Amino acid sequence: MSDVLKTAGEEVQGESKIKEIIRREIGQVLALGSLVVLFAFFSIMRPVFYSWANVSNGILMSTTVTGLLAIGITFVIITGGIDLSIGTGTALCAIMVGKLVVAWHLNLAGGVIVGVVVGGLLGVVNGILITLLKLPPFIATLATMKAAQGLALIISQMRPIHFADGVKGWDQIAQGNLIPQIPNGVTILFVGATIASIILNRTVLGRYTFAIGSNSEATKLSGVKVDRWLIAIYALCGIYVGLAAVMLTSRLGSAQPDLGLGYELEAIAAVIIGGTSILGGKGSIRGTIIGALIMSVLINGLRILELQQEWQYVVVGIVIIFAVWSDNVRRRRAGDVS
Amino acid sequence: MATAQLLSLSGVSKEFPGVKALNNVHFDLNKGEVHALVGENGAGKSTLMKILSGIYKKDTGEITYQGNHVNVSSPIEAHHLGISIIHQELNLMPHLTVAENIFIGREDRKKVRPFLNKTMQNKAAAALLAELSLNLDPKTLVGDLTIAKQQMVEIAKAVSYRGEVIIMDEPTSSLTPAETESLFAIIRTLKAAGKGVVYISHRLEELEQISDRITVIRDGEYVKTLNTKETNIPEVISLMVGRTVDQDQRPDVRPMNSDVVLKVEGISTRNLLKDVSFELKRGEILGFAGLMGSGRTELARALIGADPKTDGKVFLKGQEVKIKSPSDAVEAGIGYLSEDRKRFGLLLIQNVTFNVILASIPGFTKFGFVKSGPAAGIARDAIAQLKIRTPSEKQLVKNLSGGNQQKVVIAKWLTRNCDILIFDEPTRGIDVGAKDEIYKLLTKLASEGKSIIMISSELPEVLRMSDRIAVMCEGRLTGIIDNKDADQPTIMQYATKYRD
């Protein structure tokens, strides 16, 4: 699923084509390489690491929530923006889903719709604050982050909401196996990523996401209604927040009002490791998924190596620095200076 | 005048991925000399100067400075050697004062270590400004100065390093004639003090006044070094482009259609524009002349809805249209090509195709999906039609030269099928050869029935291109003259009409 306009008319000579793709996507090739190396390293150190049980439940399943959040925020970051509200937004969506599913006796689909609608609305609010009120994205979403945190606590009256008595099979959304051996959460993550990748690379919304992040003023003067598209992009991010919330509640069997804060930073880290530029205009969903997997493999592997949690954090910090630094060095070597 | 050699570059080559930017280029500079470096955009002037000032590393070649081989590996090293550069885009901090800008990075902290000694700094700056006969207060915020004054601050800053070599990249591109004169006075002062000045400019007529020698480079290759006294502008131009270009031209008289395409009535804005009215005919090029700050760009921006109007009506083919945002203007078929292409026209980090279709993406979609084949096809057509020099439609726009970037913006509006095009300084920062191509393109567009508003500060350009010339002064339209009745003095009269 590569960038449609970059690959457009790519009927160039066969052998140089692969080279060209590698040269252009070198950042992702390197990220994928690091993922493989990390995986091999932990597998050699502890063979239990590559058992399917660990891979599916330990690594892939634990990527679902931050992975979905990272997919959503990739769009926002490519526009040159940021969304700090996705973490506590997850908590707010989870609580709303829990409340309404229990109160209205909703079925599974109804619950998912609630999550997506609440997340989407949160995104619309962010978009309106950023475009109509012209608040910087960092400030606007810092505000909604705090507001969402508070609302989640208020609505839940600071108590977790359990699904067991509300709706049958809620746990199956993430933990069932529609495809044998593969937890649904993992399937949903990859389907969500594929859809996002198609949206980003092949649709009008995706083109405008890149255009706004490259130069929003020029985009506006080209007749694009930048404000409306930005609201749509933040709403799309919010929809992924809603999905992430559904996955979280399904895995836990409950909605926790205080679970979510900090997820936004995990998601942003995954996006950055995946090679998306924090300055906007460049990025990919594939990179984000690789970035999210690198984080999960690292955390899971270090845990299996019995490294203390405190030290795990330090290692993750170093990895982020290394990922972004090596990307910068590579770009500078390629003469890609702005 | 001493002719001791100060600096010499020999056999300098530099390659960027896919582009040979410089190939075996020579350049030297004597003490007390102004040596002009000219060439078309993309010829490699800026690359050469960036190598000299330590921003880029050369691949091959040697730099000799004051008799020693040097390797300028960073801008800091260049400063230590005594080489300063004034970039085309000013690098000043608008929220700091003149003095703070001049001494940034070298603040005097002798007395109490962590604290700045502002008084000393201001005194030093005042002395420096006086030395250069610049009438500036060191305590003014740079953001409050005009572009011309900011340029002077850059020069003072470069001089303050007390270096031997000062490189000026297009220093006059935003200066008025009077301001250019005072810049030349400063350059002569520097010359008298034995400094060497490398002078890059597209305004060739200036070179006769200020330069001692002229070096021409073309497509990254060294062409020739001439003594200014022994050459003339046409010779320089023909060396730059590799052929001869006619300088003082008027448009062919085109059969003028009398259909009024656009009618503007009484446009005013809060700050500047007052009651501006004019008509634009089908197939016409209407030039807008005027001094800096006369309100031409502001008129264009108000017209396309980029800035709010306080009053005024716009009629398209007799129908009133409400244009409240750029998207309304584009919907009405009005395309605006800003004087600052990089900021307002292009997605520099995206490829040619993306830029070409930017204003017409919905036209390339089916059910919200962008059809990549037709998009690339239209970009290839545009490349062929407008002769955009690029390896392919997949090239990133930031790697193209100014003239080719301008063509990409033109392609964007042609793809959108705009009938009215507003060109704001269409050839700013574009070299002579490419200028000629842009002129031909404008004429062709007009003869095909497009209506063009062309804002330009270069009178020869206005006279060469426009069917009629509208002149503005201090936010008012002071006159519209037919080309046959217009000459430079007449235009200047209208342009200064509301002045005291």
C-alpha cells in the first residue's frame, strides 16, 4: 500500500524499480530491519519469546490499543498537528461505552458504535478548537485531555463499570478468534491499519492530510477548505480512539475511568519511531505499525529477560532517541535538508 | 587599487543525489574588489556560495584563502576565517533589537558573566551603524523595520565580523532605487577598506554600477570571467543563457476582445486599500505597477478572499460574486500566484504531480479515491507543455529551480481551468532565460483567452507584457494607462501621485 502519487506512473525499468523503492522507503526498511533484529535477539536469549502464545498474546494483543491510537494520531501528526487528548479520550470513550451498554442494554454493535461516535465527537471538538478558535493543536488538545480525564471520572463516579452483567460476549470483541489462532483484537488492528493506509494514500482526505502538513497556507490559497478537512482529520483520529477504547474494555471486561492517561505518549512514540515527521507532510501507517510493534517487542522482550520495569522505560527512551537521530543522520546524508 | 588575491576557488564540484550542481567551477576574489557572480537560477551560484560559507561540503576542488589552503567545514569556521554571507532570505530575529541581532551569539558578557551588557552592546552597534552611515537606532526591534532596513541590519551584522570576504546573495531584490543607492554606498566603503565582496544579482543593470569583474556560470559549469568595463549587459545575458535575449520589448498588439470578464468596484480594506475599481477583459494582460507598499499584493489578497474587505463588489461576466475565502475565488475560476511561491504557492516537500493537481484534487477522484494514473498523466502533460525541467513528475518540488517552481504553480492553475490568473511578481528570483520563457507563457495564455492580472515592480517587465497598466499609490488606484501611452516616467508619476 504505497503512496499512490509517488508510485504513480512507476512503470520504470524493472531492476531499478526495487532499488528506487528501497531508496525512497529506506526509513521504513531500516525500521523493519530493527524490528527483525530485536525479535531475533530476544528469541535467541529466551526461546519462549517466539512461542505463538507469547507472540499473539504478549506482543500482538498488547499492541492493539496503542496501535489503534497511533494509527489515528498518524493522520494528525502528518498535518503538522498533535492530539494529546487520545489517552484520556480512550478512558472517556470506555466509560461512555460502559455506561450506555449497561443502561440501554445495547448489543455488541451498539457498544462499538457508541465508542466510535464519542471518539469522533471528541475529535470534532478538537478540530473546532484548532480551526475556528485558532488555538494551537498542542494547547487545544491539552485542554480536551484534561477535560476528558475529568469527565470520565465524573460520569463513572470514579467506579469501574463491569460488562459481565451488561452484555454477553463483550470480551469476544478483542479476545475471540474469528480467524483460528489469531485473537480478534489483532485482526481488528490490522484491518484498521489497512483501512487507514488506504484512506491516507488513496483518498482525497489523505491527499489533503499531506498537503496541509506540507504547507497549509498554500493549500488554503489553492482553494482547499483547510478548516473543514482538519476537523474531519481530527474526527478520524477520534474514531480510532473510540475503537481503541472498545478493545481496551473488551480485554479488561470493564471500563476503568483512570486508565488511558499516558497512552497518548506511547502512541506518539510509535509514530515517531515509525518515521513520521513531527513537522508534518511526511509519514505512513505502515511505519506507525512497525513503530508500535517495536515498542511492544521491546517491552515484552525486556520483561521476559526480567529487566525491571524502571529500566524498561529507560531503554524505550533510548530507542526513541536512537530512532529519530538515525533518521536525521540518514536524511542529512541524502542531502535532504530543508 | 591593490590586486592582491584574497580568495580563490578552483575545480569545485558538488553533486546532490541525481543532480550535478557544480562541475569544476573556478572563482577568485581580490582585495578591494566587487566580483559579481551571475547565472540563471539553478546555475549553481548559491550552491557555490554555500560551499564557500561552510553550509555545504564540496566533493572536489580547492579553496585558497589569503594564500593558504582551507577547508571550510562549517559556517562557524567560515566566520573565523572572515567569510560572511548575507542570504537572500533574511535571517533576523524580529523580536530582538537591531543591536541584539547584530551581536547574536557573541554577546558581550565581560562584566558579570551570565548577564548581557546591553549598554555596551548598543554602543558598539551604534558605532558600527555610524561607520556604515546607516541611520538606525540599535534599540529598535527588527520586526518594526522595513525589509530594506532589515537588509541593512544584515549587512551591518556581516561587517561586524570584521571579515575580509562578504558574500551578498541578491541584496537588492526587495529594495527601492534609493535604498539600492545607499547599499552601493556601503559597498563602496567596504571596497575602499580593502574587503572583497561577492555580489550575486539578477538585476544586471546594477552590475555596471557596482562590480569590477563578472563571472558567469551556467548549468553548474564555469563559463567566463569578464571585466565589467569591457563588457555590456547583452553579452552577459547571452553568456548566461547561451543565446541572445531582447531586453526592451513591447507586447505585440493583440486583437482585443471587449468582453469584461472581471469587474471590481470599490474594494477597500481596513488598513490600506481605498475604493479600488477596475475592469479586466478577456485575453487581456492588465499590469499593476506601483511602489513597495502601494497595495497591489493587498488588492490581490482581498480580491481572492485571503484577507477581509471592508467594502467593494466583484462581478464575474456581469454576475456579482461573493468571494469570502480563497476557495470561493478558486470556485469562481480565479487563481492567485503569490510573489512568495515557497510560502504561498507550493508544497515543497511533495512531488510535481501532487503540486500540479493540488487545486483540482476532487476532479481526479472517483468515490473519494484519487485516480493516480490520470493525475500523473496531467503532470507529465504539464511538464511537456510548460517545459518544466525535472527528471520526472515524481521529483520533489524543492529540488527544482525558481523558474521551474513557478511553472509548477502555473500548471496547478491551468489544471484547475482558471480563466483569471493573478500573477504577483511572476519573475521574482527567476533568471533572465527563464524569465523569457515565463513571458512567452503569459502571452500564450492571454492569446488563448485567459485574463491575466500581472503585479510587477519591474517597469520594463510591466511595459513589455501589459496591454493596459494600472498604477497604484498608497492603497488607491491612481490611473490606468494603455500600453501605447505608457513609459517609465509616466508610470512613476502616477505611482507617486498621492505623495507629498
